[in-house]
Amino acid sequence: MGVTRRRFTLEFRIEAAHRVIDSDRSVAEVARDLSLVEQTLAKWVREERRRMAAAAEKGEVPLTAAERAELTRLRKLVAEQEKDLAFLGKAAAYFAANPPKQSGTR
């Protein structure tokens, strides 16, 4: 039976890389805290530093830790609201197709 590889979202990889970049903690320490292979986290850190350098060359300012946290929070909120809207759309379609019966005693 083979070992299943773990998959990580882009947001997780960026956040993990910034735990190293934005602090004085080593790759090994952060990798241990997140139960990651050290080489994998080191690769993510290199990629993020390259991305940050490319953004700086273009004159773009990279997001701060607070801005990244706010962006993550807002993305979760938008996803939750999209689910709510999908549910409400289905409920509206149901009630449009099946109007409530009138118990009229007028």
C-alpha cells in the first residue's frame, strides 16, 4: 500500500514561508512546528523570496503579514457568503416552482 502525498494550498505554502521570512526562526524549526519536511519548506521559502524580489523589481510592494491575514479572512468570508447565496438561490427556485398552498377562508 503506497503512501499518500499531502497536498497544500498556495495560501498555506505562502503563510508557511512567511513564518520563516518574517521572523528569526529557522526553516528547520518552522518545518518541525508544521510537521513538514524541511527541504519542502526550504523550497517554498526560496520560491516566495523569488516572488517577492520579482515584485520589488516591478515596483510592487509585497503584502505585510497583517494584510495577508486580512486577505485570508476575507477570502473565507466571501466563500461562506457564496455558499449562502447558492442556497438562497436554490430555495427561491424551489418556492417559485412550488408556491405555498393558500388556505383561504375568505
